[in-house]
Amino acid sequence: MHPKETPHIAAAADHLVAIYNEPFGGKPRGRYRLSMKLMRQLLDRRRIWHDEIEALTRAMYERGYALIDMETFFVVIAHQTFTNTRRANEAGIIGADG
């Protein structure tokens, strides 16, 4: 547990990881999105503050997952998902500018 990770944040991160590994939506496991309303319920808050999302993001990172804040919802995805993603190189970046 990260020094700034409270037991409440740790429990929420563990729950989000468990959801990732549960079958739902016709898929055996994998990435998903979570509404702001459900995130507030998970954190037992009427309002979620930036420092809480930052702490939860760090906790998820430590567990091998990314929590992406999309302002109106959150996306949970495993770091492993990106291992086979194509990589941009210098020529591609320079060529994209013109």
C-alpha cells in the first residue's frame, strides 16, 4: 500500500480490480467504464475531490491498472492491454507534423 493510500481507497481499488476480472456485459473480463454516480457510491461520497481521484489512480496503478478520468465517467483498463499496442517512433511523430 502506497503511503498516501488510505484503507478506504485501497478497498475501492481492490473492488475495481475485482470488477475487471468478473464476467459481465457479454465478456468474460476486461476493460469497462464506470459512471460518476457509481464512483461516488463506491467511494461513499456525495462529491469526489481531485485528491481522492489521484489517490485512487495511484492505487490502481500499483495494482497494474489504469483509471482514466473522462470527467463524466471513468475507464478501467489493465496495463497489460497495452503491451501489444503499436508504438510511435520519431519518424512517425515528425512526419505527422508535416
